[in-house]
Amino acid sequence: MAGDRDRTDWVRNLLRTPEVGIRIADREFRGRAAVLDASSEEDAQARGLLLDKYRPGYSGDLSGWERDGLPVAVRIEEIASPGGESAYPP
């Protein structure tokens, strides 16, 4: 979720080059990032997940993020093993 919408550097970067790499511990993921369509179910789900996660421990107002944030999804296309080989069979 980009609070500053498409003025955020990382959103500008993915709009130009949507191919992304993500590393979590020793696992690497590849995929494509995309801004979600504002009228889509995915957009509503992303906003709901954000609020469900942060609202319980946050004393501030999250209505701005809920209303104005820009949800971005990463669709995982490939999982690379630590040795660099695809974890998916051919």
C-alpha cells in the first residue's frame, strides 16, 4: 500500500519496470507488480487486510490510508531455490 500513491519512488519504478524480486531469508521470489484497479475486489481486500493488521495496535486514524492509499499487488511467477534453480518442476 503506497500512502503517497504514484508520487512514491517505488511505485514509479514498478510502473516503468514491473518485474520484481523479493528475498525472504534464503528464499527468492520473482514476479510482476501492478497497481490494483480501484473498483476491483482485490483492491477492497487489500484495504481490508491492511486495516485488520494495523488497526488493533494503532491508536491513530487509518481512514486516510483506507480511503487514499494505492494498493499494489505482486503476482509471484517463479520461486528460485537458494542454488538459483527454479523450485517449480519444468
